[in-house]
Amino acid sequence: MSFLVLDHLQKSFGTTKVVHDFNLHIEKGEFISFLGPSGCGKTTVLRMVAGFESPSEGRIVIDGQDVTGLRPNQRQIGMVFQAYALFPNLTVAENVGFGLKVAGVPRSERSGRVTEMLELIGLPDLGQRYPWQLSGGQQQRVALARALAPRPRVLLLDEPLSALDAKIRVSLRNQIREIQRQLGITTIFVTHDQEEALSISDRIVVMHRGVADQTGTPRQIYNQPATDFVAGFVGTLNRFESEVLDAASGRVRVAGTEFSLNRPLQSGKVTLAARPEGLTLADHGIAAEVVGAEFLGSVQRVRARVDGSEIVLDRFNAPSVALPEAGEIIHISPEGSNWLVLATDA
């Protein structure tokens, strides 16, 4: 049996159902991210695991124990919030040791554990400072140490990096992942930031309107989206409306250019899609008029128009490759591009 099981969870507030039949099996030591837009239900699921919300239906099992009816302090769960939620009148060391003190851990043992946690988060010399004397990133690391100090079975992180600036976010998310791997603790991380989820997760659950649209590894979510929503929400996606000419061979026409996908399709219309880095330029192919181009260091980003719709394509920068000019006609190679089939209307 999996270490953490979310079995047919549902949650309603009044007549509004915000989580619909949510199922997930998480292995011990796995790092799972819940990814989705605001209002999709990801934080509600997290709060049900924590015990702050009770499921309308379903159950939660941790290491073989049904904890659905237990209070938060009975579940052995550590939680880090978006707001640091540190006690301003307590020192860093006292904040980290607060849960241990409440649990009745002896002072000597508590002191050793606090020292261990401050070493773990890289703040061994700041134990006597107060939260207001720390940066935002340091405060969030203290909140992480406080959550980990009682040795929880599961760690829950509710958008813990959203209040930090971009550079600190990247550094801290990497540190969180390193600590999680070091401790081997089962972790659920809630975020609406795609890059965060893709960079640190073992698996990602993409949520939409209270359901899990797709669960998979970061590569699966990005390269093999299971639904139109996942394809559009995770990363940038270019869409091309096309006509199926031969369903058996997958021959289609896009903006006057015919080519074969070499896979069977339904007859009628089909929506093809490709990531910006999946579009290949060539001397001939689908014609596109350049709208603009940006130099992003290692990447050149080109915006172009195909049949009235704007697309984006990326190509690696090279000193010999100049940026195309607005109004210039470029061609997308249909054979060399990585196409996704999003939807088919018979």
C-alpha cells in the first residue's frame, strides 16, 4: 500500500462542490506538486490532508492509518504556509523548537534538535535573532525548520515561495528539494508556478475545477499533456487549426501546406499544437509573417502570425544567426516540428 492515500476525496462548501472525487497514491519519500490556477481546489485538498478541513466524502490514509477523523495535531504532519507565521516575540531558536515544547520534549533534547534544524537550513548562527531581524527567505527557512523539527510523517507546503523575489525563490526551492531528499520525507507542494513544479517534483498533479486533470512526471506533463487544459496551462503552446485530408495516414493541411503526421486521425478538423522550442524553421513549409523578435541570451524568441493567429517559436542563439525583422516571411518545417494533437471534431 502507498504511504499516503487520498481516496475519493470530495469537498463542498454549502451547495458548491470544490473538490470532485480526488484520488492519489503517494509513495514514501516522494515529492508531489499540486499545480493549477487559483480556485482549482489544490489548497483545499492540502488542507484536508492537514486536517484543517474535513472531507465531505472520502478518506485519508497515512502509513496504513486512517487519519480522516483525526485532529491536525494527531496526524504527525508538518506544514509551511505562504505567510511565514512565525511568532514575533520568540527568537528563531524558540520558533523552531515551539512544536517540540508543546509536545513535551525535554529541554536538552529540544535544544539538540533545534541546533540540528538550524544547521540543516543553513542558519546555525542566527538562533538568538528575532523574525523581524531576518530577510524573507531566512524567515521561510525558519518556518521550514519549525515544521520539520517534530519529525513529521508528511510535509505540506502551501505556496511557500510566492512572497519572495525571483532570485530568492529559485535558491530556496532548490534548498527545500535538497532537504526533502536528505530527510526522505513525503512532501506535497502547492503552487501555481509552472517552473517551480516542473523543476523540483517527482510527480505533478495538474488540477482544474476541482479535479486532477493529469498526474505524471514533469516530462510527461509537459511533453504528453492528457487534456487540452493541461496542454494550455503548462508552458506556452502554439495552436494550429488544420483540416484532415487522409485520416488513415494522418495527412493534414495547415495554412495551405500539406503534410503527414504518420498516425491515424478522425476525419474532419483537428487542432495541432507545438511548444515554442518544438517548431523547426526551414527553407520551405508553413509560411509565417514575423511580428517581432526578442533576444533572451541563450534563446531567440520569435513572434509570428500564421493564418491570422500569433505563434511563438524559440531557437538557440548563435553569433551567426541574426534576429528576423518584423514583416519578414519565415517557414516552419512541418516534418521536423513536434506536433501534439489536442482535439478532433468529426
